[in-house]
Amino acid sequence: MTFSKRIFDLVAGVMLAILLAPFIVLIGVWLRFKEGGPVFYISERMRDENTAFGLVKFRTMNAAANDVGVSGSDKLSRITKTGAILRRARLDELPQLWNVIKGDISFVGPRPPLRQYVERFPDLYRQVLKSRPGITGLASISFHAHEHYLLSKSASPAETDAIYSRSCVPRKARIDLLYQQNRNLCFDVIIMVKTVVKTIDTSRWRKF
């Protein structure tokens, strides 16, 4: 990560955290009242091939033993009513501002992968994670809808894992490497703006 990118992340992260603090607290209180605890869900993710960290999100699912892997249709029944709303508008990711401020992730970069995929595809992720993972990224805005479509076909954790490994990991990596070749602060701002616009547009149309 370049010095200018880190400064941008730190300044923007602190400003957004202050600005959105009342909203974040309100969501947390609502989740505690409506869904019970815990309010946050911490998922182990990889910053690079050797460094793990806890990615913080608002909890959107009912807890389950041995919950591993990405979310496919096999986990849909566990999503709470409040969780569905938070996911639709990506509000469940607001606590990741803490990860940005800490330096675990950037605003823009490849989505931080689970350890199991980094260990399964070490050569691929060694290249992808030369960019600091991010809240959003080029792959997030260009492949997310298709990824959701692919994973909606899964009926079990094993099938979800197979689809994700075969069809999502390599395609997302190609897009992330394309971002890596062209990354700069201007490109990051464009991706951030497109993410906000796309999220608002998706949230609006899913109401109908």
C-alpha cells in the first residue's frame, strides 16, 4: 500500500466513522433489541498469505456450529429479517471502517479472502494480495451479481464451496489483478462512487 493511499484511508475512515457513529450505534442497539446478541460477527480473513485478521460486520445470520466457507443458498434460511435489510444496503459492512482505520484493509482492493481459499490457491492469492484487501473493489462492482447468481444454485456447503472454488475464485482474481495493474487514488474514488451508486440502485429495485 502506498503512503498516499494509506493516508487517504485513514483520514476518510476517521471522518466517516465520526459522521456515521450515531447511525452505527442505532443499528447496534436495534440489533441487540430485535435479534439479541451478539451484535457483531467477526470473520477470520487474510490480509496476505501469512497474516490473518478479524473482519468486523454486523451480525446478519443466526449462529450455527461449524459455520465455515462463503455464503450460498444453503445459508439463506439463517439470515434474519433485519440482516436481510442490512445486507441489501451493505449496511452490515459499516463496522469495517474500524478495519480500515487499523490498516487491516483499504477502502478499495480485493475482498479479503478466507484462509481456506488462500491455502488452497496459494500462488493465485500471493499475487492478488499484493494489493491490500478492501471493503469494495473492481471485482465487487463487476462480478458480485453474477457471483450471487452462481451461489444461489448451491444446496449444501460442499456444493457452495465447489462452485465458489471453480467459478468465482479464478474470475475474481483476474479482475483483481486488472485493478492491481491500474490502481491509483483517482481509480479508487471512481470505484467507491460506483459502489455507492450501485448499492443504492440495487436496494431500491429489490423493493419491487
